[in-house]
Amino acid sequence: MIASRLTAVLAFGLLLVWCRPMQAQTGGELESYQRRLERLFERLDRNGDRRLTPSEVQGHPYLQRHFQRLDRQGRGYLVPGDLTPANPAAYGERARQFFTAADRNGNGVIDHQEADGYPWLERRFNAIDSNGDGGISREELMNLRRRQAGGS
């Protein structure tokens, strides 16, 4: 149960990292993110060999679905470094693509209807919509990422 929740946090965290506009992350944000990934990895690595095999990620939908993509070297297992984005320079482009796809009417805000199809966004909509205006701006999404990383 704990590992399943941590996997959901990992998936959400990776999505937010990839959706973050091109901005330098502070050292503290990166350290916090790396510590959370390391703790998750250790909990999932049942045999302690510092490798996650397909059997160890069973029951963790995100890792099951993306195992081959994350295993960039085709080894058949994941190491902690495989859980970090391969190309940090792509953050801005991924953010633009995500926000453009989610903001279907192009008004610069993701409303409740547009959040349909993004379960993690639907579940956290009110928490992310910090000003309570019924929409999530790119800035509000970035603020969520900062809060989760332990930033201000």
C-alpha cells in the first residue's frame, strides 16, 4: 500500500518535473526530489540489489507501463538514475506541450472540464487552484511542484 502510494507520488512528480517550464531548479529542490526518488527506489527494491526488475514493479502501474522507456539501456532492470528525466533541457518543451494539450480552449487556464482525462489533475484540482478562480494556470502548477519539492 505504501509503495503503491509512493509510486503515484513518483508518477505525479515526474510529470510535474517534465511539465515545468524552462527554469533552473534550486539545489534544494533537486536534492529533495532525488531523496524522495531514492527512498521510493529502496522500498521497491525488495531484494536490495539496487536494481528494479519487472517483477519488483508489479502493482505499480506507472512503472509497469513505462518500464521499457525508463530502461533506456535495455538491461531489463532499472537503476536509480533511470528514474530521472533523460533530458532536463526538454522541460520547457514538455511543459508547453502538456499545457497546450490540457488547455483545449487555449485561454491559458485549465478548467475542471479540461482536467478530465488527467486523473491526478482532477483529484488535486482544488488544491492546485490556489486562488480559487476555477482554473489552473501554468504558474499554479509550477507552485505545486515547488511545494512538493520542499521549496517556497
